[in-house]
Amino acid sequence: MITLGILTLIPHEKNSYFDEIAKRANRYNIDVFLFSPLSINPNTLLVSGLYFDNDLQKWSNKEYPIPEFLYDRCFYGEDRKSTEAGAIVSWLKSRSDITFLGYGLPNKWRLYESLIKCPEIAPYLPATKKASSPEKVIAEIKQHNEIILKPINGAHGYAVYALKLVNNTIKIQTTKQEQVIEKTFTNFEQAKIWLEKLLTKQIFLIQPRLDNRNKTGAPFDLRLLLQKDENGMWIEKGRAIRTGSKDGLLTNISAGASVHSYESWCSNATEFNHSYLKNEINDLLSILPQQLETMFHPLFELGIDVIIAKNQSIWILDINSKPGRKIISLTNPDRMETLYEAPLAYCQFLASKIKTPIEDY
């Protein structure tokens, strides 16, 4: 039997996605395990985790060797536990006897620095700079009038800020607990003091804010979900439009955004040339996944967020190597079966391939 381990920081927390994968594993001749990187004994290299019992159709506690294939679904924070787990996962990636379904992507800045050198992809990237000082942020606001600050390692829209220059005052907007929070500084010195504190917490990137607001003033974007199939080929599994709150900032589902099928959006948003947009998006998808793997390491799945601006231009907002699946469950639930099967089919494909050592970032 092929052994596949699913890595998560919370293995004992109910997760229907993991359950559904495990229920289908037997037909692929795969045994599925579920554990935290922190549960590996450094002396024996045995794991204390969960094992899916095919006969009982449920998870059971068990001690076992590290599985030969790993599906990394760990989401890290700034806490010590995350730091330790991340270091262990990096060590696992370096082992030649272990193969990850996907080896992940580097931080947003390294990603940008690499992709901007690709002539086919560079036109789709918003100009991005490091927020190295409050003065640099202020200078960017003066130049663009409205900018976005986002963490270099951010996810789910956490700690994303919009800064706008309004009559020599700076208006700051962010989202907390699905609520838009606003603050206004009447002069640049006040803003610099606030920025000084913010920039000491983590590294931020600066981008000009692209106008992706619809007719009602709500921000929206296009989420694309890609996965590899049983032959190792990239397949688009679905696309959907995510719409945030009126006059809001984020389009993340975790921040309360609504989701609509791409087809319904095309029918309603008649101001866009949808034939042109479709060709542009398809051209981008034909290049981007392969380019990422050439620049970095093998991948299994991607969530790509694309902004469609009022002038018909499209921009890559974010690329995620551990995407969620809500756009499918909410717009095309009949396709969920293929998502449960995908990690198993790709694992089976990898099992026939020669493993080579991978160095982590």
C-alpha cells in the first residue's frame, strides 16, 4: 500500500475535507494518516497520530513511521508552535525518502521578485515595493493617492490596509472580524508615528490600489482553483467571483465576502468584454503554473486571485499553494467529488516517479 500523510497543526479537529479524502483512499491502494509535524518523535522518527481504518471507516490513534508521501495543509501563525512546525516541515522536505504532493511557494516578495523577470507574466503584476520605512510609504501615497499595505507572509486578508490621501489627510482602512475599521490622520507626522509601530510588527509590501469596485462600490475579484490530475497535468477545477462589502477592502470569504459563479457574473457585468477577458485569463493560466514550478519546486494545487479592473486589465492579486475549496462547494457542489479524489490520484501518479531531494526555502 502507498502511504499518504496529511500534515496539519490541528489533527484532532474535525475536518470534512480530510475525512472525504480518506474514505476514498482504499480504491487507490493508499493508506491515509493524519498528524502534526510536532508529533514526530525525533529519536525514533515514529509519528503519534491518526490513521484511517478502512474497515471501520473512521480515524484511530496509532504510532507509525513517517508516510512516504505528504500533503501539507499546515497554516502557520507567528506563534512558537508554528515556528517549530515550520522547521520540521522544512526538514521533511529535504529528505529524499519523502515526497510532498506540493512543496509550496516562498513569501510574496520573493514570488514577486522572481515573476517580474518573466516577460509573459510581468504585465499582470501590480508594481510592488517593500515598505522599508514610514517615509517610503508616505512617498508612495503621494505618488499613487491610494495604496495597499499587505504582510509579506499574509493570508486570508489578515493585516491588509488601504491608505488614501484625501485633502492632505490620510485615511486608513482595514478589516477586523468582518467589520471595516477606519482611521484618519490629519497630517503626515501622525501617520508616520502609526506606520512606525506597524512596520515593526512584520514586513509589509506596498502596491497601488487597483480599482476593482463594482457598480455598487463593493470590491470583487476572480478566484481560480487549479490542481494536477492523475497524469500530473494542470487542470482548472473552477472559477468564481468573490465580492466584499460595499466600500470595503477585502474579497476573502473568511472576511465575509459572498461568492457567485463566474457565469452569472458574466451575464450581469455587461460593461466588460468577456471574450477578451476569457482569452487573457486562459493565456495567463497556460503560463503561470509551469513558470512557478520552473522557478521554485513541484506543486500540486494553486489558488490564483485575479483583479479585473474597470479598464478591462487583469492583475494577479495573490497566488496561494494551499487554497481553500469554498468557491467550488458554494457554486458547483457537484464537482466536490473530483476535489476529494485529486490528492489521491496525484499521489498515485507520484508513486511511480523517482524521488529526488528538495531543499526548502
